[in-house]
Amino acid sequence: NPLPSVTSVTGNGPICEGDDAIFTIVGSSDATVSYSLDGGTTTQTVVLDASGNGQVIIAAATVDQTITLSLIENTTTTCSLVVTNTETIVVNPLPTLTSLTGNGPICEGEDAIFTIVGTPSATVSYSLDGGTTTQTVVLDASGNGQVIVTAAAVAQTIDVSQIAIGSCVTPLTATETIVVNPLPSVTSVTGN
């Protein structure tokens, strides 16, 4: 009887934190594959289907996941083969918003400056004053970004809807308002 074999072990990485990590094992049809996860001592098994395919799924992964195969066995013939295939799925953390601040209160005609701090190089989506137009700003290598409304005449509000890096997206509902105080004025100067 021929020995069973493993053709390949692949992962669906890189993925984002909270996504399922999926390892796909291809080998001899109907064979049982023994494996362990993340260097653990607990051996688990998965049975490949008639086409020789099987999956190991780690739901809602938060850190990198590594699978190490140790044995493939044909349970009908009891022929088995020691294997050492390994595969790692990189799990990228979700980007975060650390702070959203404004330089208010300011005086009419001054620039309203919103400062956003979060994951470096992430893209932040926002809208101004309840508008439906979504704009973006990319945070720098230190995780800082600014949205500037020049010569503001009235109060300015920013609504941040998400922060993203690559395909990893964190929805947000952060908001900040900068109060714009009117300039004092002279109504009249009269003489007698």
C-alpha cells in the first residue's frame, strides 16, 4: 500500500485581528492529519475529504497563528507518514484612534485645527459639520494628523467614521467641536 502524503499546507494570511485564520491542507484523500497549533503540546486531527482537502479554522484570531503537522495516516490501510510541514498566518492588529482634539475656543477668522492621534500611517475618514462628504487624512509615521479649516467663521465639528491601515478597518464614532467666538465690534462712534 502506498504511504499517504501531504501536498501542501497554506494559510489565508495576512489577515486582520478578529478575522478567522484558515489553514488549508492538501494531501491523500480520506487521510487523517495530526497537527498542533502555536507550538502547543495538544495534538488534534483533521480528516481530508475525498478530494484530499481539509481545513483548520481558528475563529476570530487576535495573534499570529502557526500550524505544525506531525503525521498523516490512511486509517484504512494503517499506513502512516511522519511529516513536519508548518505554516504561519500573520494577524495584523486593527488600527486605533488614540485621541481627537481641537484648538478651540478660537476667534472668528482664525484657523480651526483638529489634531488626530492614532496608528502610524493609518488613513482616517471624517466629515465636517454633519456633511455627507467623506474626506480622509493619512497619519504620519508618528501617528499624528491634522485637519485644518482656514479662517473659520462659525463653530466647526468633525465626525470621524473609521481608521484603516491596509485592509484592516476599525469603525469609529468620534466627534469634536471647536467653538468659534465672534470678534467684538464697534457699532458706532458719535459725537455731540
